[in-house]
Amino acid sequence: MAGETVILAYDITTTPPTPHLIVCDATGRIIVGGVGPFDLGFIRGVAPTVPGFLDILAADGSIIALGALGDPVVAAGAAGSISAKFRRATQGLEDLKTLIQLADGNIITLGAIADLMVAAGAAGTVSAKLRRLTQGVEDLKTAGPMGTGTVTATTHAAVNVNGDTLVLAANANRKYAAFLNDDADTPIYLEYDGAAAVAHTGIRLNPAGGSFQLSQLYGNLTAVAVRANHAGGAVNKVLLVTESI
């Protein structure tokens, strides 16, 4: 360092001789001094903050204690020795591996890679929620108006409705079904719980195109039989039926 002198001297009055490390500025004033194994020092003539340990002179003139390896961890942003602050920093990094603090102060757990997937909207670790999210994206790749999974076959039929009529048999493989009233002037009524169909009850399909769908997307997909009826007398009314499996 320009203008500074480093002196290494020995006190020969001790056995063995004790080394002294002294740093002086250009005027000869002692800046840093160390005695013995240099574990006791002072800065600009000021005794160390903790006897037996060296301090550090900051750019603003503040003197900071290095501290000991065993200094307790300080709280985030609190005063303390450099050792205590480094312990706080390393503990914070360790916490970051498992915890995340949100802007509102809540702390959430990252969790483990193998954390079980939680239900949609349920509480859980970040890992568990991400598994739910990725599973939802995967489901979205195969889900659609026709339900969940790949459709392997679709059938269409024109069914004559005359009184309580079975228009679609029960089918455990059903992924989607649609019903459309093809009659020009008579409403048709559906029952999709397997019960007998009665005019003016159940799902009303208006004349000339009234329709209804069974789909997982709409939350009403069922595998039971579907029946229909109308109030137009003892005549056939055509109901168009589509089913996908």
C-alpha cells in the first residue's frame, strides 16, 4: 500500500520470542497492530471490539468486528459481527431450499420431489401443487367436450319417440352424448337418470333443433340409460342421438 510501512518485530524478552505485526501510515502512526499469532489487534489506536479478535475498518470509517466462528446467528437486518451476519446469510440460503416467503408474509414450503399431488385448490407444498398443475395440463391434452380420454367410436341414430321411450342404453364406456329434437312443432322431454320419461318434466328440448349434451366438461356425464317422451299424442317424434365412447 502506498505510503504505508509493514513492520514485523519480535519481543526477545519472551521465550520463545513473540512476533509483532505493525502497519504504519506515512506519518509513522500505527494503523493496525497485532501481537503474538496476530489474534489481538487494533485499528488506528482503537482497541478491538472483542478482545482477542481483529476488526475491519470500513470505507466510511466504521469499525466492524469479525467475530468468532461460534457467534450466534442474528436476525435478518440486525446488527452483529461479520461472522454472525454470514451465519444469517448462509441460514437464509438453506431456508430458501425449502421455504418461500410471499409478499404478504406467509411462508410456504417447497416440499420434496415425491410429495403427493393434491386436489385442485387444496393446500399443500409447492411441489405437490406443481404436480397437480402438470397433471391438469396433461388432462387438458385429452379432455374436451366429449369427456376425458380419446374417443374410439361415435354412433348416430334417429330414434322415434312415442310415449316413454328408451333413446340411449346404459353404457359404462360413454364419454359423450348429444340429443337433438328433429321434430318441427313438438317439444321432447329427456330423463338421463334411468327413470321413466314423462312429458313436461326433465330436460325440455324445444322443437326444430332443441338440444342437450352429456359431457364431463359440463359435469353431467352419466353411464345410465336415457329415456324420452313428448305430449304430442300417440305419434312418433324424431330425436337425433349421438354417443361417443
